[in-house]
Amino acid sequence: MLPAVFQELLIKTKPRLKDGTTKDETIKDLHKIASLAQTFTEQRLKSIKKSHLSDFLDQEGVSLWNASGVVRLGSAPDSRVVVAALRLAGFRLMEAGLEPKPDTEALLHILQIASKTGATLSELGHNDSASSVLGCAAKYEEALRNIDDPSGTNQQARACVTAVYLSTRMEAAWREGNEGLAAFMADKVTGQNDGRLGLLSNHDRETLATKLLDIGKSLLRSCYQDSKLVSEDNKANEAIRWMQKAFSVIELLDCASNAELAELKRSVLRSLARGYFLSSSQDPENLIRAETALEEVIATIDPSVDNVSSEYQQLRWMKLAVIKRRKAGDTVLLQALQAIIDNMTYSESNLTDVLQELRTLSQYHQLVTSATQYCLHRALQCSWSTDAVERLLVSLIFHCSKDDKHDRAMQDLHASFKELSDVEFELLKAPATACITLLWQYGDRHYHAGRWKEAADWFTCGTHSIFTCLGPVSSSKCFRKAALAHLKRKDYAYAGSIIRRCPDTEATTQYVTFLIAVYQGLQAPIKSIRNMVHAANFDRKMILLACRLAHDMDMKNLLLNVLKALLETLNFRENVGNITEAMTLVRCIIRLIIKLLGEPAADLDRLVVALLHHLKIAVTVVESCEQPAILARDVSWLWRTAYNCAIQACSDWEDREDQISDIFDAARRLLELYTLHATVDVDQAIYIYLVNASFASASGRVMSFRRLRSQTESIESEKYRDLFNEVNQSLQRIGKVLREEKVSQEDLPRLESSLQILRVFIVEVASHLSDWTTVLATIEERNLFCMQEASRSDRDSLETYEAFADALWEDKNCPIHVLFTALEATLHACLARGHFSLEKFARWLRAICIILLTRATGADRSKAIGYVDQAIAVLEEHGDARDGSDLLYPLDERQWLLSTAYNTGLECLHASMVDEAKRWFESSTIICRFVPDGRQRAEKVGKVQWKIRLHRIPQQISTTYSDLLARYPTK
């Protein structure tokens, strides 16, 4: 019955195998054949007789087995299932055709077939079928083991077949999850006691080692994928045991001529290294084992072929991970990194891997620095892309910023910069900008933290030649930042040497120079401010900052110059027309100058010139303003300040009359502008100040001229003329104020007094110019004014005339008639006002009489005798007045009057002018009463003889006058 069924199924199945159709039916039929064959085998085992179908079944089984090889070579996607069914059917048929007591060869054959069939079924996951087949194989292995082979003829074959069987059982058990059975089979197949391994061929060993390795790898993979049931370390240790078995299988084999074996050994070592690494937390010694395994693998690499392959590069990465975990020294780590870098084919991803790895080693600062520098060196040496060099440079800068040893960081950066410079590497603008930005960022960080030296060093890095693509603007900015940092640490000399490396045409450079000079106490700040203002990239904010600095440091002189520069920017820069701002600056400058003038040891020469200059600017600003009313408050402050300053200067300054006059003149001009553009009625007091300023200005110039005349022998006439014009203009201004009645009646005497003094100045200057017409006109003008204003300022009027007379008397070139006019006006003023000095009166009268008598005309003598009569009247009223023991009317003047009257009488008598002689003798007789003992001498003629002629005058007068009366009796 069974043979017929076998034949029918085989007849149906074989054609299908050839055309490849109806696979599902074919597989089903093959499984039926296997089942029938297994049933047949079980029935046959109950009989000890050989079946007549054994050969047929064996042949058909061999046929189906061979067919599996053909199907396996095909490309159909389901061929593995067909192969498994064919092998299972073939094995069962061959098993069914086996003799009851098979010999060694039959057992070897059927055990091998069973092992391969079980392996195929296990691979497909047909575990039940595989277990059944391998269970049969176990019986055949036991039977084979029990057969004696004293000659050892089949020893190697038995070893090979047994190894295949055991390894198959091992794999199948592993796939089923029976790890204990798998480990047991592995121990049996790799055991050294029975010497089986030594009998295996190299190929068999490779196959066995591969199977062991695969199981070990699967355990390692599970360490990453599943840690719920078994801890990572336990799984890693299990994996290590499997891989150690794999390595023990092929360890002693020669790999020199077998590339596949060498690759297998490297694979085992790599896997071992991974296993050791994963289990190192449980057994730290495994790190050393892992490193040893990796070194052994790396030692087998052919530098000419495999050195830069990604697989072997991965080994170097593994080694780095191992030595990192075992906390090796910097030298070992650096060598591992250098090995990676040396054998790295450049790509962005590879470089990224290196840089990311270096970030994980941040605690080994110097190691990362050295590795980055080495990588940079390698990039330059091997001509990596420009991007690679730039990325490494940025990374190095970033890393050095983390170094806690600043000097070392700077050395590292400069060394790398030098290497780039030596090979003439040119950075592009974008990466150079990135580097510079980082350098500034780190420098600023130190700067704000008060680490000035560190900040300066970071800024100085940006001046290296590798950044020349950014132009001089970048390097100048770096130098300025560095100079500021050194300025903060008070290393002014070094800061100055750094800033001098910048072009001096930049305003920012000049500003830093200004700061350095300020703190260094040099005179350069003023020069820097001036240069800053005229620089192309000037920003007024710089001046404002400089102004703030000078103010905070209370450096008034510096602040003054800064404000001047700021004012200059308003005056000479385009698009600046804010007149109000300009006036505000002028006020600030003038206020500051006033403060400086009040300080001890002030530089008057410079400050006064500056004050006058800015007062003139203020006047110019007001005059140029289209709406001067908006500046009314400023002008009011300015004229008051100038006026008060000049008043103070009168008492504080010596020999500066011209400059004081200029200040008064500026105050006067501002007052005029104020009155001209005032929006409300001007107070009368303003005009008083205007008059005072104008008068003081003229007076100061006259005083200065007098001092100059005392020091200089000759003065140009043009200077006299200028002085005359100024005094005359002042006179006209005051006169205009009086004519327009701008002041109250109470203030008129003050103005008139100023006019009188100015007239004196006019006379004085005009006399030096020999402008006698003006002198006479001024005197006549004064006479007219006195007649109109007879009740006002008698004393002032007299003093005016006295001044006229004094000025003309001192001038040796003054014509007599001019001097006479002045003296006569003075004398009239004395007699009219009654307020005079008896001494001066006597002197003036004497001068007038001398002039009149010198002319020797009757009219002049008549005027002279009239003045003598005035003198007698004064003597009669004040002759006895004394100042202590001295007579107020000088005695010598009295004697002169007496002698002049007597002698003039004699002259008239000799000239037969008896009437005139009588008047002169009468006057002389009266004057006798006012000289010592004069009256007694006049009454007692001849009693006393004087030793000198002058003293005999009274007696002679009396005698002469008596003779005259006798000769010429009166009518």
C-alpha cells in the first residue's frame, strides 16, 4: 500500500519541481511524502529484516535531496520553503531506506543529512519539524559514537559530521529560545577534551566560529534593544562567552593566506571588544581586554588597502571610546584621536564627528586643544577644503575661550594663527567675520567682568594678519578695544603704544587717544579733540562723551576745549543750523571760562583770549539769527556775565586794561542787541549798564594807553587815532542815551559825570595828536554845557576843567592859547562854583597871569590885574585858612603875587602908564597883608632892612607909591 502511495506522490511532485508551478500543492505533497516516510520508518524499526523497498526509498530520497540543491540555486522568492520541504522529504525517505544496523559510512551520511535538514527547517522557523529531525540525528550521533574505530580511518569524518550536528543543534536551540541547550551544545562542540576541533578543517572551523559569533552578536544587539529581562552587563558577559568560544575555534589558524578567515577573526575581535566595553561597568578589567582586542584587530590592517576604510576607522573610534571609559591619560587619548584624524577621509560628516567627540572631552582642556590644533595641521597638510579649516579655527577659538589659564589659551591661539599665516592661508570674509565676532565677544565678556588684561589679549588676537581680508577697519577696532582695556587697568603707556598702531584719520581712534591722554595727564587731549572733529567718520556723540568725561573728572580746562570742539561742529559741519544749541554751547563755554578765571594760578592769557573769542561768537550768533527774540534770555545772561566779569577783573587783573575793555565792549554790544530785539519794554537800568560798559571800555583803553606811553618813547599816531575814535564813539553813545532820555533824572548825574571824564580823555588824546581844534572845541563844549546846567555837579565840572588843564600843562607842545583857554575855564569854574583847592587856584592863576603878562598888551595886563584882584579876594576870604601849620594858599604863591604886582607896577610906571601902575601898586600893597610881617613893613618904612630884594619890597612899595602920589595928584 505505502509504495503505491509513494510512487503516486512522487509522480505528481517531480514534474512540478521542474516547471515551478503550484508550489503550495508541491510543498503539501512533499510534507505528505515526509510523513509517510517517517511512518514507514517507525514501522520498519519494529522489524529486524531489511525491507525490499529500502533501496527504492533511498534512491528517491537522494533524488529529492539533490533536487533541493537545484531549487536553492533558483531565484524564486519562496525557494527556501520548497528546499526545506524537499530536504525534509529526502531525509525521511533516506532514513526510511536505511538498514536496521547501518555501518559507519551510512551513519555519517544520514547524520549529516539530518543536521542539514534540521538547520534548514530551523532557519525557517519550523521548530517542531526541526526538533523532530534533530532528535533523529541525536540517535544517529549516539550510534556513530558507539561504533568503534580502532584504526581511526573515519576519525576526521566523524569529527566533522559530529561538529555539524552539534552546531546545528546549538543554532536550533538558540532560535527556539533554549539558551541552556544552546550553551550546552556549544560547550560540546568546542570542547578540547575529545580533540574534535583539531580534526576539523579550516572551513569547518570558520563555519563553526561564524555560528558562535552570530549568537554572540545577537546577544550584544539585545543589550541595546531590550534591557527589561536581563541586565546589560549580564547579556554582555553572555555574549563575551559565545565570542570567546568563536575566537578559540579559529585562534590558532593561519590567516596569512586566507582572507576570509582573517576577516572572520577581525570580526570576532571587534565583537569581543564591544562586549568587553559593554560589560566594563561590572568588570573594569574588560576595558583593558577590549583595548587589547582592538589593538590586535588594528594590527592586522593593511595600511595600503584598509587604512582609511570606514570599517577600520570605526575600530579607532571604538578604541577611543574604550580608553575614554577607562579614563586613560591625555597622552593616550591624544594618540587615539590623532590616529582617527590621520586616517580620516575628509567630509563634513567626518569632521563633525571629530568635533562632536572633542566636545565630550571638554574636561580634558589641553587634550582638546592639542587635538584641534593637530586636526587643523592635518587639514592644511592634506589640503582639506577651506570650510574645514575655517570650522576648525572657529572651534579652536571657542574652545580656548573656556581655558581657565588665559596665557596658555593665548599661546595656543597665536600658534595656530601663525601656522595659518606660514602657509599663507587666506580666510574668506564670512568666516573671518565669525572669528572676529567671537574674539570680540570673549574680549567683551572679560572686559565687563573687570579682567582688563585678558580682554586686551582677546582683542589683540583680532589684529593678526590672517584677518587682513576684513581690511584695516577691523584691525583698528581691535586695537582700540585693546587700548581701552589697557586704559582700564591703568597701563596708560601700553595703551598709548597700541592706539598709535591705528590710523590717526579715524575719529574713534582720536577719541581713544583722547581718553588715554586724559588719564595719563598729557597735553594731547586737546589735540585729539581737534583731530576728532575734523575726521571723516566723526560723530558728535564722541564729543558729548568727552564732555561728560571732562565734567565727571572736574577737568575744567579739558571740558572747555571739548565744548569748543563741539561748538565748532555746529559752526562748520553741514546740516547743523540749530542756533539755539549753538548759543547754549557758547553760554556753557563762557560759564566754564569764568570759573577757570576764578581759580588760583589761572592761565589768564589763554582764558581771557578764549572768553573774548566766544563773546564775539555770541554776538555773531545773535546778529545772524533771523529770529533774535528767541535768544533774548541767552543774550540777557551773556551781557550780565560779561559785565560782571569785567567788573571783577578791574580789581583782580593787573596790566590788562585792553582785555578788560574788550570784555566791557562785548557786554556793551550784547546790551545793544538786547535793547534792539527785546520783545518787551526795556528797563531803564539796562541803559545805565550800557553807558557804564561803554564808558568803562573807553576808560580802560585810555589807562592802557597811558601805561604804554610810560613804557615806550614813541607811539604810532595811528594808535592815538584809534583810541580817539573809540573814546569819541563812547562819548556819542552816552550822549545819545541822554538825548533820547532813556534814563531817569536820578541817573543823569552819573551819565554826565561819565561824559565829563570822556571829554577829558578826548582832550588828552587829541593833544597827543596835536589836534588842538578838537581840544578847544571840547573845552568850549564843556563851557556851554556848564552854562546850561549850572546847578549840576559843580565839583565834577571843576574836576573836569582841572583835568583839562593838567593834561595840557604836561604837554610841552601845547600852544599857549590852548593852554590859556583851559586854564581860564578852570579858573572861572573855581570862582563860579566856590569849590576848589587854594593851592591849585594859586598855581592856575599864576600860569594865567604869566601868559597874559608875557603878551605885554594893555588888554592882557588889564585881564591880568583882574585875576590878581580875584586872588586878593580869595586871600581876603581864605588867607588865614590852614591845614595844620601850613597855609592852604601857599606862601610862595603869595610872594609871587606880591613881587609880580610890584614889578609890573614899576614897568607900567617907567612906561608912563600911571593909572595901570597905580592899580598894580595898590594890589601889591594889599597883598602885603597876606605875607609874613607885610603889614608892619608897609606902615613903618625903612625900619627893617631885608637881606634880599624880595624882602624889601613892602618898604619900597610904600615909598614908591608915596612919591607917585606926590608927583601925580589924583583928580
